[in-house]
Amino acid sequence: MQLVDSHCHLDVAEFDGDRTAVVVRARNVGVTRQVVPAITAQGWPKLRDTCAAMPGLFPAYGLHPICVDKHQPGHLVELRGWIERERPVAIGECGLDFFLKDLGVDDQEAYFDGQLRLAAEYDLPVIVHARRAVDAVIAAIKRTGKIRGVVHSFSGSIEQAHQLSKLGFLIGLGGPVTYARANRLRRLAATVPIDWLLLETDAPDQPDCGHRGQRNEPCRLTTVLQVIAGLRDDDPAAVAAATTANAERLFSLPALTA
């Protein structure tokens, strides 16, 4: 099986001590590629260098909503330059976070809308954060039009997933789906069409139930796979093949090389 971790922050400081070993552990269990989304403009150079240092790592550049106080309007101008020079596989991580109450909603929406417009202009997918903000994210996507992407760590309803699918968006599922009490999320994982799904870890965050309280890493994607395959009563190899194909299609990932 070949798996794609569609959302992994492999560039962050939590991996500075053993990043190569983390990648090797992932490769050893079949997680051969990772999409690595950005958080702030200050982190873009390290993200670029991290992905350039090892095969199978693909950067996305963007401005994360939970760091809205660190963003500046000029960063959207800088992002255009990074897109043109570096040719990332996506724009992100971007989106809206209405869970953290001290984040300015107007500023979040301004940066999100700006990144969606860039995605439309450059025909790139977007990697979207939508925490307690799925309806607002859907509205922003509709306003922009002609874009595609993924809502990562999806926690919305099946109806919202249907709406996103009609708009050309997939949903990313990771560690949260492994928890027995995540009833709505597990029903969604069991019932939506497989071509709507991407697998992710969101490492170093959101560990699965068997790794609770520890640093998450891409090799744990196999646990997410096994749980989703069990919920769907499907062969893990079939789920792996389908979700990998979904990631390759959305992000235009190059073919694997020996």
C-alpha cells in the first residue's frame, strides 16, 4: 500500500530533533508522500527548505487563521510571489476559526478571501481549516467560485460534506475519527463516497486514540486507515488506493519514483 498524508506540519519545531527519522518511519509503513501546509509567512522559508531536503514532501504556502494576529496585508502580496517562484501543490493552510473567541473574524475573512482569490487565479487547490466555521467557509467558497480543495480535519455534518463535494471539495479525516465517542464523524466516514475522502495526520497534532497525549507523526496514518476501513467494512488496501488516488488528483502529485 502507498499512502499520502494529505496534511502534516513536518516543518515545525517539534520535528527539528528527528525529522529524517520521522520520514523514514513513515516510508517504512507505506506513507510515501506528505503535503506540508504553512502556518505563517515567517515559516515559508523553513517549509520550503524542509520539503526540498527530502523526496516525497510537497509544500503549500498560506496564512493560517489561528495566527491572524501575525499576518499583515502585505503577506498576501508576498504569497503571490511565493506561488509564482516555488510552484506549490496548494495554497494553505487557510480558512476560518470561530472556536477561539479572541481571533478577529473580519481579519480572518479578509485573509481567507484573499487566499481563495489567489487559488482561483493560479488554479491551485486550497487546504482549509474550518473549526466551528464550516457554513462560513462554504459561503466564502461560493463567493469565490471555480476553486477546489480540501477541508482538513473535517468535523461538520454529512449535509455540509455534500455541499462541499458539489463545490469541488474533499474532506480530510485523521486522528479524531479513531475515537469511539466521535459518533457523527464515524458515521460520516462510514457512509460518504470514498472519492470524497483524504487521509491525514495533522502531525504533530491530533494523535489517534492509541497515541493519545503524544506527538503525532505521519507513520500513524496507518491507524487512521485501518479505522476508516473498519467503519466502511472495506479492505484497507482498497481504501488506501482510493484515498491516495484522490490526493494525487487534487494536488497533482507526481508519480512515485524508485
